[in-house]
Amino acid sequence: MESETLTKYKAAGDIVHKVIQKLVPLCVEGANVLALCLEGDKAIEEGLGAVYSKAVKGVKVTKGVAFPTCISLNNCVAHFSPLASDPVASAVKLSDGDVVKIQLGAHIDGFASVSAETLIVGATAESPATGKKADVVKAAWTAAEAAMRLIKVGEKNYAVTDAVAKVVSEFDTTAVEGMLSCQQVQGAIEGKKKIILNPTPEQRRSTEVATFAEGEVYGMDILVSSGDGKTRLEDTKVTVYLPQPEVTYQLKMKSSRTVFSEIKRKAGSFPFNLRILDDEKRAPLGILEPVQHGLLRPLEVVYTPADTFVATFHFTIALLAGGPALLTHPPVWYSTDKLKTEKELQDETIKELLTKKLRDGKKKKTKKAAAADGEEKEEKAEEVEEKE
């Protein structure tokens, strides 16, 4: 991986981290979810405005939101990011004890860093969360730590699938069924290689075995439920969509062409919220034809049963010559003293895996060689790992 590419990934990751640092203290009882989402997207844009503002070799560097801020509560799995025009969703507020999942991302020159973490409103070291809420959050982060150590050159994607399943089962929790994590490339967060969690037999057959290779980047999404991991749709409206640039279709309606042109100009190939459109109220009509013909894919808001809780941790990781390097940061809120659980990891193989650093500490290359593949830019990743 080129040094400048790694620098852009990490700069985006730093911005994402600062935004999450800003949002976590705002997640208190009574906080409005829409206001939090708006604050998150605004902070991403402000952070991006401070970097790469000058043209490089005469070309303006593109920057933007790589994943709009989503705040999903309790048994809502992901993608909850309401519109002001929706009187029900826009009125949702946080309550004490809510399991809150924050997800957002930024990109610089198409190189995206996406992060997500989970917190529990009101939980502190003095008054820790207990029961299923504590179990599911600890299970998810433990699984994330295992996954980031297995996404390494030469390893197979199903090693991650199986390790996550093993970890979460020891907390009496389950990975959310069929959730995919993907290889990332410039301009896209869904590349060819995929990692699936808790697949059905059919999903396991249809998800190809893949070997991780040097230079690749992955966005790993750990989603864990306190229930059986099965999901369902409710009546929550979709507000986040992912462009499908590989699909071609000539839109017939003028309103559709106008809206789709605005989407391409503002979001490029990254997920976006309908809030970015000039006319939010008319947006659902304008995207109808693009969705029907596969130009846009709705990122549905799905739920587990009402008496369950879902926790998520998402990290972006690069496979470099010296080993894996986190492009995003460890969670802001998480610490074991905020979670009181009687369940602990027992599997000796996983426990040993968690003692290992991401980087194996091999002899460093010469400065010249390190600069050639970008390893000089990896030092910050090593510092992050030491803080874990």
C-alpha cells in the first residue's frame, strides 16, 4: 500500500474518532436521536474541511461522509437515522439504560474509514450495566478483538466467522444472522471479498471462501444479539441508501434524473442519508425509480425481538507488510468496569489469541523500504494497539 494512501485512510479514521468522542458524552437520557445524527454529520464535514484543502498536483482531493451518522437503539440492529419530516422517528429520544449503537464514516480521496461502537446510557464504573445488556456489549467487543487478530495475510475469512461464533456463544449471545463485512477499495466500502457472521447453511454455501492478502483493507462489522440473532423488518422507514455504480439504467422520469444527479454529486458511491437532498420531503418519490432498477440499494432498518439487545463494534483495518494495522481507533466509551457480568471467556485458544498484538514485532525494514510500502505511516496504529 502506498504511503499516501495509508495516510488518507488514517486521517479519515482520526476524524471519525474525534466525531465519536464528541457524540458519546451527548448520549444521555433525553437526547434526541435526530439531533445526534445531525451533529455527527456536521462534525464529519467540519473535520474534513480542515484537511487536504489544497489541490494535489492541480487536482482537488474529494472528501465526504463515507457512512452517515446512525444511532440505533436496543434491539434495532443498524441504519436508524431519521428525517426531520418523519414525525415519529424524529421524536425518538434516549432513555436511561438504552443500548446505543453509533456508526459513522469519512473518506478522503475515496479511501474510507468507518467506525461503530456501543454504549449504555447511564452506565458508569460506579453504577455498571448488568444482565443481558452487559453480556452482549462485552461479547461484541471481545469478538471484535479476536476478529482484528485474525484478519491477517494468509488467513481465511471463515476463520473470523467461526471465531466470532465461538466467542459470543460463551456469553450466551449470538452473532446477528447473515451480516456481511467487506473488503474496501478506493471509492467503495463493499468490495469482492466478504466475511459473514452466523450464516445459514445456504448463506455459507453462497459466500465464497477468501484468503486475506497484503495491501487489502476491510471494514469489519461485529453485530451481536442477546437473542437468537434472527432479524425482522418493522415499519421504520429507510433513510440510508447505497449507490450501486456497477448497475446501469437510463432513468425515465425527470424527477428521478434530477434527484439521482444530486446524489452522485453529493455522495458519489458512498452511503448517504436522504437528508443531503435539497428537498427532503420529495426525496422518497425521486429515489423510487433508481431503487426499483437497482441503482440504489436501501440499507434497511432491521430489528431483533423486542426483549433482546444488539451491540456492535465496527473497525477498519489494513493488511500491511508488517502485519494488520487499525485505521480506526478503539472505542471511546467501552471499559470493562462499566459492565458487570458473570460470564467470561473460557476458550483457551481464543484467550491466547487475545494476548497477541496485531503487529508481530518483526525486525523493521530500512527507512527506504518502509517508505516504499507505507510502513512509516503505521507507527500511530502501533500506538493505538498499545492502548487497547
